[in-house]
Amino acid sequence: MFKPFEAFRPDARCVSVIGSGGKTTLLKYLSERLDGTVILTTSTRIYPFPGVPLAASGSLDEIRSILTSCRVVCVGAPLPSGKLAAPGVPFEALLDMADRVLIEADGSAGRPLKAHRPWEPVIPACSELTVCVAGASGLGKPASEACHCPERFCSLAGIAPEDRVETEHVARVLNREGLADCCLINQIDVLPDPSVARRLCDMISIDAYCGSLRR
């Protein structure tokens, strides 16, 4: 069910982004292109966004103060690791303060592909749209190297950890998980033949976009 990335214009006010291979980049991309005020946050862990003011206390007054002078704000509780944890206020309260709330709803340890464990993703009840990102840079690489939670990915895909990941394997995992409303196949700039990404999109049972967030 291929659609060009240029057609991806989510109108939901609260969007959760899951998967791997570009979640944080997609959140930043959307925050720069969607109209109105935007809160960037997480339901798990996320690194702060460079150049985006941070409401570290999580207080509604601090968030409101930043949004009076900046269109985009990041909200999260600082951790010793340098990452941010989920804010200490309900996501519903954040929706009352901004036009959009964009949430990173699971992690992937920097791998381009992943399968979700039973407790993932962490999608707030107020979320209206879930977007699953998958990185095309994982295609052709051994599952053990390309995937976060490779054992689960391999179980769903029907392959061994040493097998190279092909388009049908990614589509099988996404279809069997059924966690998202739409998919984005990112990083197609690394593919020798970008049409491979279109073929992958056509194997996915929901709307699937492909493109390169870096470009």
C-alpha cells in the first residue's frame, strides 16, 4: 500500500511514533512542518532535541511560559544518562496546552529495525495516530546486526539471526505485529535501488510511505 512520503500529512493532534530507524528525526521533522504550537515528548526515553527549548521541570507553568515565545518545546524529566523520561504530567494535560503533541513511544538502541516486546510500545490513551518507522539501512544485513530484539524479529519473520533481512521479512513483522495506523520506510537514500522501498510498502497491509528524512 505504497504512498509517497510527500503525501504524509498527519492531521491528528496527538501522534505516537514507534519502531526504529528514524523516530526522533521524524518527530523533529514534523515539529518543524506542522502548523501551530508543538510539544515533543516521550512515554519511555528520549534524548533532548538540539535547538529546542526544554521544559525540564515538567510544570505546566514552565511549558506555558516557553510556548509564549517559542512554537516548539520539548517536555521530559532529565535522567543521569542524558536522556529524558516521560513527563510528570498527564499527556491529556499537554494536549490542552499545544496544538500538537508528538510522542516517541518506544526505543530501538540505534538499530534500523526492531520487533516489539510484549510491554512495547507505550502508547498513551489520548494518542490518535500511531506511526511505525523502519530503517531501510537494515535490509541486506544479518538480523542479529540490524535488529533491536533480534530473537523476536526472527521469530515473527521466520528467519534465523544469521540470515540477511529482506523486504518480505520486514513486511511480515510489521503485518504480524499490527501496532500502527501507518508506516514510514525511512533511509531509502542508502539503497542501491530505491524502488525496493516501494515494493516493501506494497507488501505492508496498511498505508506505507517511503522516503529519506535526511534529504
